[in-house]
Amino acid sequence: MQSARLAVDIGGTFTDLALEHAGRRSTAKVLTTPAAPERGVMEGVRAILRAASLSPGDISIVVHGTTLATNALIERKGARTALVTTQGFRDVLAMGNESRYDQYDLNIVLPEPLVPRYLRLPVPERLDNTGRVLRPLDEAAVRALAPLFQRESVQSIAIGFLHSFVNPAHERRARDILAEALPEIPVSLSSDVSPEMREWERFSTTAANAYVQPLMAGYLRRLETDLHREGVAAPVFLMLSGGGLTTIETACRFPIRLVESGPAGGAIFAAHIARESGLPSVLSFDMGGTTAKVCLIDEFRPQTSRTFEVARIGRFRKGSGLPLRIPVIEMVEIGAGGGSLAHVDALGRIAVGPESAGADPGPACYGRGGTKPAVTDANLVLGRYDPEKFAGGSMALDAAASRTALAAHVGEPLKLAPEMAALGVIEMVDENMANAARVHAIESGKTYAGRTMIAFGGGGPVHGYRVAEKIGIDRVLIPSGAGVGSAIGFLRAPVGYEVVRSLYQRFSTFDVGAVNALLDAMVAEADGIVAQGSFGAPTRQGRIAFMRYVGQGHEIPVALPARTLTQGDVPAIRAEYDAQYSRFYDRPVPGSDVEILSYAVTVATMADAPDSVAVNTQSATATPARTQTVRDTASGEATEWAVFDRASLAPGATLYGPAIVAEDETSTLVGPGWTARIDGRGYIDLTRGGA
């Protein structure tokens, strides 16, 4: 029996698979089956095992990521959910924090809560901010809700009480009462899902967890059953939004932590490539079939955050979505993928996305009933794809259908030929992605000077060089397996888990004993979850405290020593806070006390060091397989571009743009003025103006 590791990433258009065994890697890409995602997964599993000449029993571990939870939230296709909350607080989900993402829009539209008001039900109970009981839980009132939930066909229940993050006793008792009366309905507690202060974010996260829990738990259990039926007895792990792996049991309990699992895999993949290649400052550019994601990676670690918004009403507008308080890898994600649809808006401008053709019916060229032009159609009309060799020849593209769709929806309204309509579509989607990258850098207080772009996903290598030109990056790296980069990233991720708890402290009255007791309990909880999948591998531990000056509204994360704290550590931690505050805001505030609101503990398995590869300084022959007529988006001119087969390019091979490097899952465009060289790992290293 061989030990093979399988990763599966379900996207909006394609399901990507990567299989590593005996030092070799196999990849596959199949269309996603939205109605029953597990069908597409199983189709891909069978295909990749055939290609690798392996049997299901050879698989030792399955790592999975999916956008299913995200799509359910965006499309409002989750479970019928009820919220049980403290009397007087039923409208927290609707009121939010009373901020407006556009203060000048008199007709502003705010996101509707996932739970309608008639299912947001208050019960008498009250704790103070220290967790002391001011009013006992009215158990009869909780018990009286059960018939109502049955009558309203409620499928999932969220419980969020005031100050339960300090004392969860009332929430747990309410859960036990409802579980006794309604054992078939899952219950999510805010003290488990997001045990932090700020009730709007906490209630919203808990409601979202409850909203997707039946869907996700059902899907994951069906997938597990189908894998076992196929003969795959290996354990299944899920990719978390924060970049770690967890067990299927934990994923079923907290599915909200999976909302960014696919994009997180891409960021982990880019961070691994950066470490392999010795690039401490990179931009991860992941363009798939439905969305494009950009992420800043410094010192081989992606940026992280504790807040996230999903289902934004205002494009790129913070505050226009549903707030989630979960650990996430921080990135910007826009509706700009191969399946993103193009149209002419009311002002006569070409617009692309965020609507996507998805996998069904897909772009017009797929021949599956789609009639609207997508980015893939525009790329095909510009000559960037060979219609007979797309996806390794597994699906032939219909160029005539692409021309017809572009002419009808873009060309005719603007009196443009299909080729020029396609050029406009590609320039618009490239500019959208470049603009999103610029905004992300500005919001992060960073620049792109000296950064290398790592481009992957089905569309990343196609659009990478042009986006790089627009944002001022002169080097682009295309790793092997780029077309299924997120899936490969799953295989690089550690088994890990983060626990967050609130405990209010001030440095002037810092209680070292209370903090150590809290951190020890958090470490024990995280250790217990990680131990289920670490198989005895060594782990590392990270501790963070979220602090602010007294009276401020936002916290700054400060790293704590991963050991028992002593009173002597307090001045050093305070000094580190002042240093971090100065990094953000130029100088500290002398004489002000600092308050600590919450703590985070992360336990994760240790990452393997990348293999060393000798730098290849020799040159090798690069012989094109054919030529292809391609219309350049910068000049608008159609010329012959040399097409190279990536598998035939040896380390040291150098070629000059304009050219295309083709492979099964994607194609790399080497634009005019760019040089491509194959490095010692087989990666394509693009440099602008290089020779």
C-alpha cells in the first residue's frame, strides 16, 4: 500500500484536486456540481486515482476546502434559523453598531439579518459584565419556545445572551433545555462560536454558524460516506479560514470557520512558494473561475485578521456586509474570474462581474447552454487559449459561441467588433483586479515596490503579467501546479486551531494568575482539537493579547511569550504594545493606561522546511511547439505568439515575450517586453525588461 495525500478544493466553477505520492504530484480539474458538490468531488477522485495508477486504499489523508458555506450566505440558501437572545436585545442583528458604509447615500441599503425578526426571540435573563447573575434564566420561557420552533419549521437555532462570553452558564442551560425538546435541531452558542465582546459581531457570527450548519454538516457527512463507499478509509481534514486544518467533527460544529477555506489554501500555497524561493515580500494573486484573490505575504506569513465581512451589498465597501468574528487570512476578494460575466452598464461602460456563469451553464464557449459572455470567452476570442487544448484537451471550447455572445452583449451596444469587445472586457477585468490590489496595499499601509507576484489559479498565470504592469511589479513567479494552487496549499497547511477568550484586564491592575489560568485552559482546548489530527507530530504555540489605550475603540494584537507569565513580564508586554502602537500611529500616548480585552491561543503542527534546490545557472533550449495569433491588450495589435509546452521546458530554459507557456490546468502569458526563465524547481520566473 502506498501513502498518498489527496487535496480537494471546490470552487464556484471548477473542483481542483492534487495528489502527492512517492515524491510525485498528480493534479486534476473537473467542473463543480453545484446541486450536489460531492458528486464532482467523487468524479475528480476517480479521475486522479486513474491518472496516478493508484487505488482508493492508497490514500492516507484527505484535505478539503470548499466555498459552500460562503455561497450559502451570499445566496441566502442556508437553514431556517431562529435566534434566542436576552430580553431587550432581539434587534441587535438589525441595528448593528448604527454605522453607515456610505454616510451620504440617503437611500442606503443595509444587509438583511439572516434571522427574520419574528424568529429572533427574547427570554428573561441577565448577566453583568463580570459574569455575575443579575437575573436568572427563565427556563420556562425557553421551554415554551420549542412548540413555536416546531410550528415554524425551524432547522437550526442560535443562542446569544448578553455577556455570555464571560459566563456561558445561561447559554448552555438554554441549549440543554432545547436539545431535550428538539433533539434533531442543531444549536449554536455564541460562547462557543465567538466568545468575545461586541454583541452585534458575536450574535451575527453565531447566527451565520447556525444558518450554514445543517447544510455543511449534511454535505460533509455525505462526502465522508461517499469516500468510504469508494474505498477511501483515510481521515478527512478541513481547511480553516485562518490557514490551519481541523477534523471533520470540528468543521461540522463550527462551519462558519470554513467560509474562506479555499482562498486560505491559496495564500498558504503562495507563502510556501515564497519560503522555497527565498522571497520575503510577495503578493499572492489567485484567479479562479469565479473570483480573484490578492493577499500580501511578508516574511513568508500571510496577513491575518480577526474580522471578516461576507455578502457585501456595496462592492469593496467595508461595513456593507454581514460581520463575522473568526480567524481569517486577510485578503481582498472580487468577482473577477474566468466565469465572471461581461455586460454594458447603464452609462455605456463595459462592466465585468461580480455575477458569474459558474460551472452550470458556464461561459458561452463551454457549450452547456450559456449565452452571456464571460472572461474566458474574451480570452478565447483574443487567441489566448487554444480551443482544442483547453484543460489538457478534456473539453473543447466553442470560439464561435464566444464571438456571438460578445457581439450580442458588448459589441453591438458599443458598435465594436467581437475582438475589440473582448479586448475591452479583458482590460476592464485586469484593471478591476489591479485596483483591488492597490486599495488592499493602501489599507494595509504597504507598497508593491520590490515585491514579487506569485500568480496561480486557472486564470492567475493568464492575467498575471498585465496586472503586474498596472500595479508596478516587475517580477512574476508561476509555480508548478499553479492551476490547482489552492488544493496544493491544503497539503502544505498545518493541523491547527485557534481559541479566543475575553478577560478584561488593565496593566495598572494586571492579574497574572487569572491570565495564566485562562491561557492554560485555552491551550488545553486547542491541544485537544489538534491532537485529533496531528498524529503525534510536534506542535508550536502562539499567544496574542488584543490591547488598546483606555477609552479607545479598536485593539492592536500583541504577541505574548508562549509560557507561564510572571509579574516581571508585564512591563515588557506594555513596552511591546507601545512599540506596536507607534508602528501603526507613529507615536505612543504617554501616561495612558492600557486595557486588554481578549486573548488568542493558536496551536499548530510544525511546518516542514522546504527542500533546498541548487540554483541553475546553465541555459537550456526552449523550442516552441507552435504559434498562435494573439491580440495584445496593451497595443490592440494581433500578432503571432510562440507557444511552448511547459512540460518540455528544462530548468535554465529562457524565452522572450510575447509568448505562451501552455500546460493542462492553465497557460502562462509572457507579455511583450517580458522574459521567462525556468528556475531550478521548474517554476516560470517572469521579469519585465529582463534578458
